[in-house]
Amino acid sequence: MPAGFQCSLMEFKGKRAINLIENYLSDVVGSFRSYKRLAERALEQINDEEFFAQIDEESNSIAIIVKHIAGNQRSRWRDFLTSDGEKPDRDRDTEFELIGDTRASLMDHWELGWQTLFHALEILSPEDLERTVMIRGEPHTVVEAINRQLTHYSYHIGQIVFLAKHLKASEWKSLSVPRNSSAAFNRFIAERAGTGGERKRQMDSAMEFGEST
């Protein structure tokens, strides 16, 4: 293989790898934003009593889940690349207790947690994905650490949506494709594509469709 061609091939592969990494970083940021939006659409539907309601002795209230997610984010994403994700000042056990917390204070904590996450993610470069970070003294690639938190938060946000839907019962406004509406949702997506509308994430499209029906 000619040296010049080999060099061009390596350069092409390098650019392709960088494009894939940039696509990954863009996608995970978009996914985190979609999950945040999903949780907040559910939170908008519940009143303060429902926010703090505990459906049984072993269940966490929505307030507790909000507090835990925010506490985890503050710990994991501060100095993401340079310090252990389990910060010395984190007291995880108190994230599952309400100690003078109000809905307003917890939502402020929630917003700060997400701001910390997005700040950490949006300054990452493709080269940063080759680095190793620590969580509780265990090494993780940056990709592993990001995916770990994405799955963690999606799990808890699913709980928030489930509890909000349970508490609102018949008053719940769907945040996904309602029952017996799959065909209508498919038409909704097709019509948007046919008119050159912006392609959206499945979750965001389902939220938009659910809220409009």
C-alpha cells in the first residue's frame, strides 16, 4: 500500500472516530436533557401534598427521589475528570431523609445538580473519553462513568413518572403514547417528517404527542 494512501486512510479513520465521539457526546447530553424534561413534566402535574406523599413505608416519595438525584449529581459531576465521583462532603444517607426540606429548596437543589452535570459534559473533548475517572475508588472510563449515571437517573426518573401517574390517577396527562394511539403516533411522526419538521428524540416526540392528545 503506498505510504501516501496509507496516511490518508489513517487520517480518514481518525476523523471518523472523532465524529463518532462527538456524536456520542451530543447524544448523551440530549438524552440527559430529555430525561430532565420528562421528570419536570411529571412534577408539573402534582401538588405539594403529592410531591411529599409516601405510598407505603418502604417507598420513597417523589421529593426523596428528587433529593437523591440532585445529591448524586452534585457529587459525581463536580470536578468530574480530576476527583473521585463520591465526594467526601456527600452524605448519601441524608438524601433519603427530609430535614427541613421544602419543595422549593429541593427543586433549587435539583436545578443545581443538572447544571453541574451539563457543565461537566459540555466541556468534554473527544480526547477526554480516553481518560479514566474514579468512583468510590474504582476506575471507570469516561464513557462508563457517563453511561452509569445515564442509566441511574433514567431509573429514578421512571419512578418519578410512575408515582406521579399513580397519584394523579384519572387526572394524569400522558407523557408518552396513550393506549390505543400507536397508529396515530406513527402518523404524527410521518407527517412531521413529510413537512420537513425537525427530527426529535423518541422520548420528546412521545411527550409532545401525549400532551397534545
